[in-house]
Amino acid sequence: MQQARSRRAFGTSAAAGQQSSNDSGAAGKKAGTPDTPQPAGTTKRSLTFAIGGILALLGVTSYTLLRQPSGVPVEVATQSKPTPSSTQTALESVATKRSDALKKLDSLTNKERREEAKRLGLLTAEEVDAVLHAKENSWFIEPVAGGSRLRVDTNQVSSNDPLEDYLAWTTLSSNATNRHMFSVFDGHAGYLCAEQLAARMGPMLDKSLEVIAQLAELKKGIKKPEFEAGDKALVKTIRQIEREAGLNWDHVPLALTATFINMDYELVTGALAEFRKQQQLMRMDELLGPAVSGSCGLVAVVDTEAKEVVVANTGDSRALLGVRLKNGTWKAVRLSQDQTADNANELARMAREHPREDSVIHRGRVLGGLMPTRAFGDCRYKWPLEAQQDLFPILYSRGHRYATTPPNYVTPPYVTARPVIVKHMLSDDDKFIVIASDGLYDQLSDAEVIGSVSQWYEAHQMSASTLTTEDDNAATHLIRAALSTDQSGRRSDTYIRRLLAIPPPHSRRFRDDISVTIVTLNAE
């Protein structure tokens, strides 16, 4: 079992779908530049957080923003019980402590800040609980016909302000009523790309499945499909993937691959073409902001009737399967591959695609800047140089600080959103799936993640168990374990009380945003 990456030491959301959660908490680690100002054109997100703040004061802890096509929130629907007044009081106390700490840290040099962060006053246990429970959600998905019941637990704890992660889920409507999509989008260089992915991935995946089913009927001579005008690009992508693969893929892997490729095309290339066509400066941020920003993306499709899970991953978020063996021990099985310079397959791919460019991976990053070797958005690694020279000075002047051309930019594109697919047939031993952004795995190894969730599982899903856990929500239980585990692997309540006291953006020196979805299979 691979160990977690080195822990940070002291020395969507308005997501699409039927469930969403978010938190507010500086872009940097993946994009390569910490504490970067947020880009211009963030009024929609500002409105989102303004509504969230108002709802928090009113005692609402979770909500879905129902959007018009433009992305403007038009209605707010509550989805959980009101927050107790004691929790609201604790959250207000946390805000005050972080505000005071921010003033102190902002007055210091970088070196002094790191040392001072270790001396900040601790949060109380009640304040830690309030932060951990503020964005948690749990619900069941009941089966239709031959499916099985699922329990879903989600939570997010931010380090960036605003949070750059999005969680999204939906029940897919194409062909199967027991087929569900769960996803995490870990943004970098801002939230704009991840926001678009969360809102659009589910509908596009449904459309891909629909088009593939129509093409299958065409092959069999059953029916000649009548594709809508907007489907032509998707049909072209699907047929190209099939030609490259040289075989007939299963529908879900094919649909996921086509959706990821087409989604990135729309965000990066399509948006560029649309802007050049319109030449409206007032729409520049709306059209090109998500392209300048970037995001990793992991989508898991769980089919409880077919008893399979298919995972598509672009970037370094990760999905794990918790397997309970016959002897009662637990095993962690990876359902995704991290796509970074630590992955030998990715290094070889990059070398093949950019021969004679020794700097394609520099200091463990793409052209010395981007950590993941696959990502959505990130047009600075994809657009032709001519487009960058034309538009980046304007975008930069409008606050998009990542609108800069990397050094040694010779043979773009350097980054792809094409996912790596893993398909797994579920057995009775497979108990739960953990889907999380890399902020979780910065803190815990695969074995530690499954070990933590298995404790929760045995306490909550095994009727004969006498075990108990501090948290009823599985995702909260896991995040608490992650933020309580120090650099040496020891768990300490003091550590999480200190870690959560550090305000953004300075908290990014010690932890990343953490977003977690846990899907319990055959839930009781």
C-alpha cells in the first residue's frame, strides 16, 4: 500500500445534482503560486456566498442553488435541519478568532508567519465540532426494481477562501434507474472551472449515454437516430474514441471518456472560439475565466443493478474501495490512478508526446508549474501561443493572475482532460467507496483512510456491533481523523484544534481543502 504524501507540518458549493455542499475557507498548490488574488468576474460566486452567509445566520447549513443557464442563482432550497443555536455561536466564535489571527499574521514576514501559526490560540472542542459539522450531509438512495440501497455521506472543510472544491451527484436517467453519479472537482487557480464542471458534468454524461445508445441502435440497424444540432460534436468524439480503441467499449466507460473530452473542449477551445466570434469584452470573464482556472475531476458511476462501479479520473483526486475480507480484516483497493509526475506511466506519456523537451516535467510539475499532468481548463498549458499573446495581457489586467505563458512553451497542448478509466465488478465483500480531493490524501494513506471509515462502518452498519463513533456522518468521521493526524502519524485532539484555528490564506501552508463523499453499498 502506498503511503500518503508528506504531511504538512507546523515547522456546488453550489454543485449540480440533487445534493450539494460547500464551505468557505488561496489558490496555489496545483497551480504553483500560493496566495494568488482571485480573478475578476466573481460576482456570481460572491452572490453564492452572500446567500450562504445569510442562510447560515438563519440556521440553514446546506442548500442547493438552482441555476439558470447563465449560472446565476435563482432560488434556494433548504436540504437539512436548522443548525442549533449553540453551533451558530461556536461558528461565530471561530470567525472572530480567525479574524484576529489574520490581522496578526498579515503583519509579519513569511518566515515569522509560519512560526506564529504554531503559537495561535487553539479552538475549543465545541468550535472544532461546529466547523466539522457545518457542511455535512447524509441521505439514502432507495433502489428501483433490482437495485440495492445506498447511503451517502458528504462533507467539506475549506482551507482556501473561497473553497475551490465542488461535490456533485445525480441519478442518471439514461437507460438505468439504479445508476448514480458521484463526483469531486478539485479546482486550482480559482474555483471557476470546478464550478462549471459541477453544474454541467451530470447533464452531459446523461446526454453521452443517450447518444451512445442511439449509435448502438444504428449499428444494429434497429433505428436511425435523429441527433440534435448540439450533439454533433459529442457523436464525433464518441466515434473517434471507438476508432482509437479498436473495439466496442461498454457504454459507461465510453460515455465518461467522451464527456470528459467534450467538457474540456467546451471550456477551453469552444469558449475561446465563442469569445473571438463575439468580441465582447463584457463577456470575457464569463467565457474565458473557467479556461484560465483549472480543476481535477473524478467521477464514479455506481450501478447497483449491474453491481459495478466505473471511475473516470483526471488529475489527483482519488477513489478507494473498502473491502471487508472473510477474516474480518479490511483492504483498501484503489479505483483510480493519481496523474502526477510521481506516476511512471504519466511521465512516459508526457515524454512520448513532447520528445526532445527536457523541461516538460520540471521540479515535478508540468513545465515547472502544474502538479497534475491531466486537468480540465488550464488554458495556459493548452491554448496556442498566438491566442495567449493576444488575450493573456487583457485577462491578467482583469485580475486573472494565472493568465501567463509558462516557460519553454513549444508544443502545446501539454495537459489533457482525457480520463483514466477503472471498472470494478462489486461483490458482497465490497462495503463502501471513498471519493475525495487530494487534500484528504495529503493527510492520510490509503490504509489509514479505509481503517478510519471501517471503524465507522462497523459501528453504524453492523447490527451486532457495540462500537460507537464520535460522528454519525462517515465523511465527518474521516475528515476529523485526517485533520487530527500530525506529521508523524500520531492522532491528537490538540493538533486539529490548532490546525483549524489558522485562517485562510495562511492555512494553505498546512492543509488543503478537503472534500469527501462516502457511498455505503447495500446500506442498512
